[in-house]
Amino acid sequence: MITTPHVDWFAISTILVLLGASFVALLSAVLVPRSWRRPFAAGVAALGFAGGVVTSVWIYVDSPNGQRVIANSFYRDRWTALAQVALCAVGFVAALVSVEHIPGGRRGSDPARRDDHIGEYFALLLAAVGGMAFIVGSANLMTLFLSLEWFSIALYIMCAIDYDLEGSLEAGLKYLIIGSFGSASLLFGSALVYGATNRIDYEGIAEQVAKLNLSHDTLLVVGLAMLIAGLAFKASAAPFHMWTPDVYEGAPTPVTAFMSAATKIAALFLALRVLNTAFSQEKYLWTWAFAAIAVASLVIGNLAALNQRSVKRMLAYSSVAQAGFLLIGLSTGTPLGARGMAFYLIAYSAAAFGSFAVIAARERELGEPVTLDNLAGFGWERPFLGVALWLFVFSFAGLPVGGGFVGKFYVFSAAYDHGWTWLVIVGVIATLVSLYYYLAIVRAMYMRPSEELRVAPVAGGSPAPERLLHAAVGVALVVSVGTLFAVQPLITIAEHAAAAIPF
Amino acid sequence: MSASDLTTVLICLPIGAAIVVWLLPLSRFATGSLAVLVALIEVALWIEQAARFDYGASGLQNAQKTPWIKDLHVSYHVGEYGFSLFLVGLTVVAMAAAIGYGFWVGRDRPRAYFGLMLFLTGVTVGVFVAQDLLLFYAFFEAMLIPLYVLIGVWGGAGRLGATLKLLLYTMTGSLVMLAAIVVFGLKYGTFDMIASPSSPSRWLFLGFMLAFVIKAPLFPFHGWLPDSYREAPPEVTAVLSGVIAKAGTYGMLRIAITKFPEPTSFYRTAIMALAAASLVYGSMLAFRSADFRGVVAYSSMAASGLIALGLFAGTDLGYTGGVLQMVAHGLISVSLFLIAGAVERRTTTGEFAYLGGMARGRPALATLLMVTGVIALAVPGSAAFAGEFLILGGSYQRAWWWAVIGAAGIVLAAMYMLRLISGVLHEARGPRVGDEAMDLRPGELALVVPLVAVLLALSFWPAGVSGHSFAGNSPTKAVQEQFR
């Protein structure tokens, strides 16, 4: 006899809304006539994400005391809700950008086939966010792995959605293979942890470790290491970042924009919870492990970015480096670090999403990949997008024009507070190195005349109006600059969310 | 509106105007007029503030405080002391002149240009009034952003290299300062400059000082200076050397010396030696420099050395002299760079090899350059002389040989300034000085004459600044009390 657990439907309402919208979008791929398919599916996606934001905000307000629901497999708390709000917001702007930019308008692509798979695309986007919204609330290793695969598979396909493009297919395949490796590592790690503790729920693992005094147990430590590797894969932190530049470069740019923001939110919110809940006894180990990963990401990401000409590739390495900064917050294992990381994630996501969205516009206009050379004059030709990209990269660089400045300040403060002044110094040096390539983007946009360019825009004449893309970039810009000013309200929200994590 | 609100208005008005200029599709003329108007309103607001200021009272005035990041005790805390009031005045006056110059020469892409200049005005005022370390840092960094673009877009042929050098040098200093700020703030539980205690940490002191000596700049941290000063548009160079560089020396006084009394006395000799080296080396480079801007650029480095010498002497005379010299040199350097711009526009070069004999038939140019140059070389009776004399007196009280080096600096100043004046105005007529090279036009006169007039006024009454910079005219006490 199988006893069904009590289901708290409200706790998973965000996920249900997203899945419902995904289902409708998928049906539209067959039921809605081709000419209506794009606006219909996009509208459904936008509604779904807006609904997701509403339900998650509701959950946030309604769940001041976190609890586990549905047979202790899912957390209904503010940490989950905050991550879900951020994820749905990223999904929303990604849907806006995708309307005009999926598939990307490269030279030689057949305009008649543009709408072939648009319904499926939006369904996948909704499903991916649904999976991410699930993983951030997962309460045991089973739901963790299932939701990880759930959103990963959606992302694999989204990367390859421009299937008449070699780069896109390559990106999808590469992500699939390396991503599977990451998933496998995570799964194996979970098995080892289960082997050591005989439990799969995070709190049970911690209990068991404390009770049986397992904190030096080899099986557990190896399992933890493999779990960390799996999570670092998803967060694209070095040395598990090898897929990042290729995938980010090859994937359709709106997908890249979405991934750069959303996967980091999901992976890092999850990582912070798992480590502090299930492995609180191993803090002495994983704080150092993540500090090492943070340093590796800062060094490798920044140094590799210096040498790139392709802007997408450079921004991909920059996202590796940014993962390093975010992980500084995580590695401290303190509430200060947690809220710093959550804050930084919001500021980072806005800037990361926005910068890739701007690149999408330029790519469309040129019909070829954007490099530092063909970015020349962009700032003067498209003032709004130029200024936006300028502010985004300066926010990455930690200049006081965006939340990146406060975010860096916060993670450095957390590191110092934890007694790791050396990590502050590493972060400062990394910031300095990163300036070189962030400035290269600004230099390319503003300081080189576009007459140097030999490429003409695809269609000639003035670029398409792209109102939705402008709206999405505008939202990202407001968030990016707004996080510089409205620090305290956001920190309070993050603080309340982090109160759900047992430090 | 109370005088306290004015402090915030002085920051926000130009930034708001910048946003307006960026957003509204105004014509070139409308944009320029709006920018000049806002710059003049800034000057008027400052005069209003200066008139209401209580120069006898100790402690912060015109203060405003609002929490920014309560979590870590960071606040938007601004306010003024006597000396910061004068530096704000220097900023608004210099920026008004620079914006006017940009309008006069008709910079292309006017909306971007004037927006950036206005933004620069706001954040520079912010540096001089911020009373919270993180806020100070934010403004300190924010100055770089418009400067970077102003030099990178409107600069000369070598602008890309110059901007890169400028940014990498100054950001190195600032980021180290950020680390120092984080450590300082968390260690003492507040980022407020007034509430926080003084610190004995030498590492933190050095972290702050690195940012300031690069910004000032002092030898051997001046690598960015020649390129930036040469490649930037003249009015931007004027602001860079006249105002932005003063943020470095202001930081030394307000943060390094005030918050770190023990490390200051520990490193006093070393820093004074660097300052003296900057003074002598900068003066010699200025003397050897082949062009107008080079002379003024290196003389700024010498001036920074002199100011630092005065501040780190740690005596009453040294502090007041340092502040007076900051203001006086700021005005001198803005005037000289604007004149340099005028000369370059007429002859397409600043190199002495192609210049000379410009005095004949150009009385206004000759008079203004002569007057400014003579003030700059610290002829007795000039504002710069008053400042240098106070600094020499102050450093003499520390040890006599500092005064000897300082006096050597004055002799060198006479040498390079006279060389500059004769190289441009006198001697044989240079090959690039054509008959069509006109005298200063009314527009240019309207920019430079007020600056020179202020300088002359300051020469007659240096006590206007030196006697009003510190409460009760006893800077040492004010510094010891950390300006509370």
C-alpha cells in the first residue's frame, strides 16, 4: 500500500504555473497557425513568468518561517522564493528578447523557416525556469538531481535551437556531453553521501553526520567533493568551466543571456543551501574548497578573457570570473556572505543578461558574430544600447555605476569578516586585471570610428526597432543601476531569505 | 532651502542636468547653454554656501546623513569644513571655465560631451564633501568614468594608450584603497569618517596613501601623467590637473593624516622625501619639457609634491599652506591649460620649437599668460607665493632641510615658468605662428579673465583661504580632533 504524502500545492505554485504555461506554449506549436505562433507562444511565456513572479513573491511574503513540505522533499521558505522571483524575472526578460532574436538572423538563413520551432522554444524556456525554480527549493538529493536534469535537458536543446547553424549545434552537443559529466559527478557524489549516511534529505544527512561523527569519513568527504564539482560545473566556476566559452559563444545569444544569469542563480542558491544544511559539519572543508575554486575562477576567467576578440567569448570568461566573486561570498559560510552573494547575484544577473542582450542586437544588425573590431562605433549608432552595455560592463568591473560595486564590496566585507584578508586582496587584483578587457569593450564602442569597419549591416539602412529587446535591456539597466542605490531594501530581503538557511 | 541641502544640490544638480542632456535631443547650442548655465548656477550656489558658512566653528557644517547600507553602517553622509568648502569652490569654478571652453571650441557630439562634463562636476564635488569612506570611494572612482571617456573620445592621437594608462594606474591605487576601506570599516564597525576612531594600522595607512599618491601624483607614481595631460582635450587636462589631482592631496589631509596619526608620524620622513623628490624632479622635468602642456603638466606634479610636503610637515603653517596652495595651484593650472588650448588652436602645436614671438600684436594673450605665469612662479605677493611661503615655514618647523629643498623648488619654478613665457611669447617668431593666429577672442577672455581675477584677488588676500580653512585657525588641533 502506497501512502501519498500531503501536497502543499501553494509551495510549488510557481513551478506549476511555469509548467502549465510551458504546456500551453508547446500545444501552440501544433494547434496555433504559423503566423500567430510567435506572438501567442511569447505571450504565454510572458504571462507564465509574470505569474511565476507573482506566486513567488506571495510565497516569500507568506513563508517567514521556512518549512519542508511534500514528504520533506521541498523547501517552502524565503530562500527558495527569492531565487524563484529572480529566476522568473530573468525568464521574463529572456522571453522578451527571444521574440525578436530566436533564431538569430544570420546571413543566409531562410526567413520562411524562422517560426518553425518557436512554440517549442518558449515551452523549453518555461520548462527550464520551472526546473530551476524546483532545484532551488529541493530538500533532498533525489529532487536535487531530478530537477538538475530537468532544466539541464531543456537548456541542451535551447542551445542547439538554431539547428542550421554549426556553432549552435556544436554548443548544444558540447553542453550535453560536458554537462552530463557534471551531472554524473553530482549523482555519484550523492550516491556516496547516501552510502555514508544512509539518508538523502539534507537535514537527515547533517543529523547522521553529527550522530555518527562522520565528519572525517572518507566516503562522505569524497561524495561531498563530487557534489561540489557537479555544482561548480553548473555555476561555470573554474576549473569546471571548460564548456562555458564554447557554449556561450555558440548558443543563440538570447539563450546565452538567459543561461549566464539563470543557471548561476539556480546553482549558487542551491549550493549555498546544500552546503550549509547538509554539510554544516564539513564547513572546515568546503569553505576552503570554495575559496580555492573562487581563486581559480578569478585567475583563469580573468586571464583568459584578456585574450579574446569575440565579445560573447570574452563575456563568457567574464562570467567565469564573476562566479569567482560570487563564490567568495559563498565560501565564507556566514550569513553576511550569503546575503552578499544573493545581492551580488541580482546585480550580476541584470548586468550579465543585459550585456548579452545588447550583443544580440548587434549580432542581428551585422549578421555575424560580434567581435571587438566590429563593435566599433556601436555606442554612437545605438546610443541607448551603447550606454547600457557601457554601464553593464562597468558594473561588472565594480565601478560605482551599478550594483556590481556594492556586490563586490559586500563579498569582500564577508571575506574580511571571515578572517580571509588574503581573499580580499586576490579579489582586488582580479578586479584590476578585469578592467583591461571590460574597458576594451567600451573602447571598441566609443573610441574607434566606425569608418574603420568594413562590414555593412545586413539589411542596410537603420536597424529594426526591436522594441521588446529595448524594453528588456531597459529593465536590466534599471535593476543594474537601481541596485547601487536601493541597497538596504534588497539586503533586508536577502537577509530574511538567508534566515531560512541554518548557518 | 537650508545650506545643508545645498551640499546635496551641488552634487545632484549637475548629475541631474547630465541625465537631462543625455536624454533630451537638444541642439548643440541648447545643450552647451544649458551646461554653462548649470555650471554657473553651481558657482552661485557655492557662493551662497560660502557666504553662510561659519568659519569660526569647529566640526562639520552643512551636513546631511541618510543611511545607505545600514547592514554595514554605510551612509550617505556629506558635509563641509572650511578647506573642503574652498576645494568645492575650486571645483565649481574650474568646471564652469572648462565647460565654457568646451562650448566655445564647439566639441563634437555635444550631448555626450556636456553630459559627461556635468557628471564629472557632480561627482568631484562629491569627493570633497563625502564624510563616509565608501561614499568617498564611490565618488573617487566615479570621477574616472567621465574622464576616461572624455580623454578617450575627444583626446588626441595617442588617446587610447593614455586612457589605458590613466585607468590602470589610478584603479590600482583605488582598488587597494577599497580593500583598506573594507578592512577599516569592518574593523571599527563604521565607515563614517567622523564616528570612526583613529587607527594605528600602518598597512591601512599605506593602502589609502597609495591611491592618493597616484592621484596627486607624487614621484614615482606619475607614469600616467604625461600621456594623459598631453592627449586630453585642454579643458579636460585643466580639470584633471587643477581639480582631480587635488582629490589626492585632499584625501591625504582628510583621511590619511587625520585617521592615521601614528602611521603618519612613522612614515612622515619617507613621504616628505617622496614629496620633495616630486617637487625637484617634477620641476626639472618641467624645465626640460619641449611643449607648453608638458611644462604645466610636470609643474602640477611639482605642485603636488609641494602640497604634500606642507601637509605632511604636520604643522599649523604646513596645513594652511597646503590648502592655500591646492586652491591657488588649481586656479593657476586651469588658467594655464586653457591658455595652452588657445595657443594650440592657433598654431596646431604646443612645442616650443614651433612657437615664439606671440606677444607681438596679441596683447591680451601676452598679458594673461604673463600674469598667470608670474603668479605660478610664486613671485612675492602672489597667491602661490603665500602658499609656498607657508609651506616652507611649516616644513622648516619640522626640519630646516625640508625648507631648503622647498626653496630650491621655487627657484626651479622661476626657471621653467620664465622659459615657458619666453618660449611662447618672446624670442623669434616661431614657424607655426602665422599672422592669422589671432589674439584671445572675447569668448576666451570671458573664461580666463575671471580665473585670473580670482587669482589676483587671492594674491591680495591669501588669508581669505588660509585664514578660513580650519576652525579657530589651528589646524593641528583640528586634525588631532579628527575634525569632529
